[in-house]
Amino acid sequence: MAEFVGAVDQGTTSTRFMVFDHEGGEVARHQLEHTQILPRPGWVEHDPVEIWERTNSVMQTALRTGDLTPADLAAIGITNQRETTVVWDPRTGRPYYNAIVWQDTRTDSIAAALERAGHGEVIRRKAGLPPATYFSGGKIQWILENVQGVRQAAEQGHALFGNTDCWVLWNLTGGPAGGVHATDVTNASRTMLMLMNLQTLDWDDELLALFDVPRRMLPVINPSSHPEAFGAARSSRPLQAAIPITGVLGDQQAATVGQVCFAPGEAKNTYGTGNFLVLNTGTEPVRSQHGLLTTVAYQFAGAPAVYALEGSIAVTGSAVQWLRDQLKIITSADESERLAGTVQDSGGIYFVPAFSGLFAPHWRSDARGAIVGLARYHTGGHLARATLEAICYQSRDVVEAMERDCGVHLDVLKVDGGVTANDLCMQIQADVLGVPVSRPVIAETTALGAAYAAGLATGFWRDTDELRSHWQESKRWQPRWSPEQRAAGVAGWQKAIARTLDWVPVP
Ligand code: ADP
């Protein structure tokens, strides 16, 4: 009997494979980074072939180190960096161009032109998203317009689009020899091409026309958890046996499932390269009036889609990387805690890491980063502390937008991701929010969520109540600031945000 479920987590910096048991406990894992290709300022690419090779390697090594065989896996789930765009030739399996990563800003003129032409409203209404460089639609359009021969190939059915879930799935299920070209509702909801309403979760002809994307290059959209829709893994070297692939979810939605946010009003905040706060809003999409995205949280087979409001913040943990790699005032990310701990507070300085503009809730591509309030007195300690505070103030802005949009008041914020290893940062988060912050025992919520989606589809797990019973708190931080201290801190942050706006011209 297969005792375990596997999950491929194809992330922005690395790809990992994890294996979980019936209690959601980790049995095996392996992880490999891939190259970040930065051809010009603002451009970020990945090599899809390298990603597929890494996927194979991590599966093979994780199984070997866990002393497992493919027959031990009841099912596999896939989760992925969302929006990152791959276009490839199904006859050969060769990509036409590198993957254009979600952080890439080369499509700023495409997004600005849509807004100028008055199409922003229909994109917001139908897709739940503002026109922005972040999403896949503009990236597909860029490849069609700039890579020779691709538009013609797409019209003839010789070019397929997918996010990296889709690319990995197609390769795992046979590649040129019958690979399955499918994605799930959560990934599709990040393209600006999918119509999101209660009746239809499918590609929308009006949106496709705005981006001039041929429908035949797009994958089939399935529920996130389904016993048959995604085929079986058979072409990967370590997987000689056919293992059903029964779960696919974008990474932030997977973390939402991994954190068992199954009821309306439940939310999680993931602190990685960027921050992503996702609030379950139930089976009807809520339109944000305050700069949040409307997105699909998950859809389990035979059930209606569950929607979410999402606050995406581009730069949080990567600001800590900037202290390490560019300023070199720390040598590792965890040293930020020690350095920030050398001072009692930030000494009145604020650091707004708007390196490529501001995402939620501001959506200002004309903003750039700033450190304000500096005096001769300030040290690296103050800057490190201001960096941690910036992570927390940005999250607070998003929580506030959520409260305004749907009147939900969080009793507790569930957190996960690399930065949550930083106790000081999590304490500041509780202080800035005035709400307790709680981290679960199983920190790998993204891979776990993909495994949950896969295991629910095959009956490995009975229902969401069983999954809920796995969730356990490892640590909780209580707010310590007085309301006056919080109000003063937030007022300073808002002034600092105002200083970053209108800095670079919008194309
Ligand atoms: P991703 O999935 O986006 O690659 P992870 O969840 O692996 O992200 O987290 C990595 C990020 O967390 C990096 O940006 C790193 O700078 C940051 N990070 C890791 N450990 C710490 C720490 N102890 N304190 C602050 N930031 C940290």
C-alpha cells in the first residue's frame, strides 16, 4: 500500500520535492536552486530546461534519501511560482524563450498602454486583477511579439503556454509523447486572461483579444484537486511506475491549503522573497476597493471554487538579501536579527524597499526605494531594524486593506516562510498589527498544501476536517506596543511611503 504523498514545489529560487505521511509529517525532501538570469535591469528569466532537470534530480534524490520507491507514493501534487511564463514547442519540448519571471518588469509599457486605452476596468472586473507587469498575459504577449516565429507557431498549434506547474506537468506526463497540457484554476486566475465569476472559470475571449493571445496555446483549466484531470507521472527518470498527479495549485494558494484556511475569514501570510497574504472569502469572489487582488484560493473536485483576496508585496525577504549581497552589512539572512537587536528601535528611520515599484495595496510602478529620516547618529543596526519593520508595515497595509474590503478583523495572523525564522521580525509584526502572530509546526506549508490537494483527490485524506486536525502551533508572538506607539509608527511609515511615489516616469 502506498503510504505517502509527494509534492513538487517549483519555486522562484529553487525546486524541491517533499514526501509526507498520513499525519502531514515530512518523510523526505531534496531541494536544488536554479540560475537567476538577469539580462538587463528589470528583466528576470529562468531556463525552463534547467528547471525540468532540477525537478527530476530532486525527485530522484528525495526518494533515494528517504529509502522510498515510486510505489510508495499514492499521488503527487505540484505547486509553483505563479505568473512566470513559459512558451514551448510541443513537437520537440524546446522552449521558444527563457521563462519570464513574475518579478520581471519588461511589460510595463504593455500594462500602461492597456490602462491608457481604458481597458483597466474590464480587466479588473473580469479577471479580478489590475493591469500590471506581474501577471502572465503581458508576458505571453511580449514573447509573441518579440520572439521570431512564435506568433505563427502559436496560430498553427505549435506553441504552448504554461506557468511552471504546466511545464513540469507536461514533461512529467510524457512531454512530446502525449504530455498533458493542463493547469488549475488558481494558476489560471493569475494570467489576466481568465474570466472569474460564479458560472465561468475559463479563458475569456474579450481578455484574450486585449492581449492578442490565441486560445489554442492555452492549457485546459481544471480544479486544483482532481482524481483524473492531470494524468500520471511516467516520463521522469525516477518514476518508472505511473503515479497519478492529482493536485495542482499556485504556491500561495497551496500555502493557504497547507495552513488549513478552509473557512471564510481565515488568512495566512507567507514571508519569502516577497510577502503574500491570502484571505479566504468563501464561494463568491469579493471585488477589492482597496488595492487587493481577487483570486481563486482552490477548487476541490465536485465542489465550487473558493475565492480569496490577496495582498502581494514584491520585496520583503529580498530586502534582507539586499542588506547581505549589496550593502554587505550582514553575511547571512539570519544575521539581520542579531544586527537589528543591537538597537532598541529604528531611531526614527524608515526604509521603503520599493525596488521595482510598489505592489499591494498601492500598485505604483512609479515608486522607487527610499531610506528616510537619516541622521549622522544612525547605524547599520538601525537600518537592519528598519528593514524588518518594513516587512511588517507592508503586511500591516495589506491587512488594513483587507479589513476595509470585507470588514473581517483577524484574531490571529498565521504565518509561514523563510523570514518567520526571525523571532524579532515576528515580534515586530505582532507589535505593528496589534494582533497575535502564530507559526505552525510544519513550516513547509506550500509543499504540504500541494500534497493535501493531491491526497484529497485520491482518498488518501478523507476531508478537510482530517487536514485541520494536523495543524499545530509551534510559536505565538503577542503584541507589546501601546496603541499610541503603534499609531505613531504607522504615521511615520505612511509619510515614508508618500516620499517614494512619483519617482520614475511611467512609460
Ligand atoms: P522563497 O520561497 O520566496 O524562495 P523562502 O520562504 O525560502 O522564500 O525564504 C527566503 C527569504 O527569507 C529570503 O529572501 C531570505 O532573505 C529571507 N530570510 C531567511 N531567513 C531569514 C531570517 N532569519 N531573517 C530574515 N530574513 C530571512
